Amino acid sequence: MDRLVIFTERIATLSFLEQNLPRDLNLDEKHVEVLHGTLPDVDQQRIVEDFGKEESPIRLLIASDVASEGLNLHYLCHRMIHFDIPWSLMVFQQRNGRIDRYGQERTPRSFI
């Protein structure tokens, strides 16, 4: 099943989304993961790996810019929302690159 990534720069915004989106989208806790830089590396890696597994219940990944570089989020995901616009266009491009990767089978779609 398809997944969605939502990026935000601010941790306060990330927390707000974490608290409200599951209820607003009628998702169980198991369907939502949050990825930010204060998580231990092992937890960050587990979340990224689970996000790319078909058997994983994760449907929504809410991420800070810690996920904007070097991660492959494209395996089951081709849609991304930039909840805020980063101050640097390079960060914007780096975020887009998480789902626009070699091997992506669907046209990547990014929304602001």
C-alpha cells in the first residue's frame, strides 16, 4: 500500500501534526511514524526501513529535515507534502530527492 511523507522544519509543527493528523485522517497509531533528529540512530534507521516494507502498517511518515538527505523513502512512496517551505531551495530539492530516486516506479508528486 502507498505511503505519504510530510516534511516540516520545526519540531513544534511536527508535534502538532503528530497529535492531530492521525485523528483527522482516521489513522491508528500504528499507521503513523515520526522521524526527527533527537531520536536515537537505531530508531531512525528502523523507521526508514519499516517505511519501505510492504508488510509494515506505516502509511504516514511525518519528518523533520533530518530525513531530507541520504534516505531512500521511494520504495512504496511517491507522494510528499512540504508542510512548510524551507529557507533554502537546496533543502527543498533534497527533500524531493527522497522519493524521486533511481528505481522509483511511479511519478513522484510533491505538494506545498
